[in-house]
Amino acid sequence: MFFRQGRKILVALMLSLLLFTTACTATKTPGRFDQAQQVSNQQKSGQAVAKEATQGSEFNRFFPAASGEFQRVYTQEKKGFAEAKLKKDGKDLAMLSISDTKSLPTAAAKFKTSTKQINGYPAVEVGTTQTAVLVGDRYQVKVLSRDPSFTASDREAWLKKFNLNGLSKLQ
């Protein structure tokens, strides 16, 4: 009788101990979906536009006006960015853009080693088709050639046509 009760107690004790140890040691290893979600969350945080970025519509007044045989056609406007095409005789010559580097600080970092200036603002050439200036340590103004006839000196001339001083006062 004593042996029979002792066996019941031992079985109950062993079951309790088994439940306790499995509950305490269960660690969840990340599954493939957990890892994919984590990667997705990291990518989203890198693509977000900063809350304090300037609205793209505020940039339009700083673009150069269309003149003579050149047409300026606005193509994109969103928070922190505005873009226009420069056309001549219906042909795309260049893309003109202004972007707020609040959302992408690395865009502003490339100007720290700049040795060139346009209208007193640090300028860089990226590859053979882009020229950009950084205005007020915040706004990147860029001209990209879309036609081989539109040279680096053309890009610099069009950068000078932007209202860079006005843009520098934009908060």
C-alpha cells in the first residue's frame, strides 16, 4: 500500500518536473518568416522620409524658369523631393531636382570633401552625367544630363539659374 502511494506521488512529481522544465527552457528560434519580417522592417526604416523634410511643392519656386527654346516640365513632387525635365525641341536634355537631405544624410556627406563651388555652395560631379550642389547644408540641387550634347558646363550653367540663395533661406 505504501509502495503504491509512493509510486503515484513519484509519477505526479515526475510529470510536474517535466512540465516545469519544458516550460522554462522553451526558447523560440526564429523561423524563416521571422527573419524575413525582420529584414523587411529594417528596409522600411531606411526608406522612410523624415517627418521634418520639406514638402516638394515648396521647392518649385526655386527652379529656373523656362526661357527661350527651353521648356521646364515638372515631373514629380513629393515630400522632400521635386523634379522637372529640361526640354528643347521636344527632346529631354536634363533632369533638374531638389531634394531634402534630412531623409538621406549620406547624400549631404559627399559634399564635405568637395573642392569645387558653384555660386558659393559646395559642388560635386557624380560620374559623367551629374552635377550637384548642397545648399544650406540641407538641400541638394542636382542636374542630370539625359542627352550627350548636354555637357558638364551646361549642367553648371543651369545650376546657377536655380534660386540657390532663396533656397538657402527655406526652413
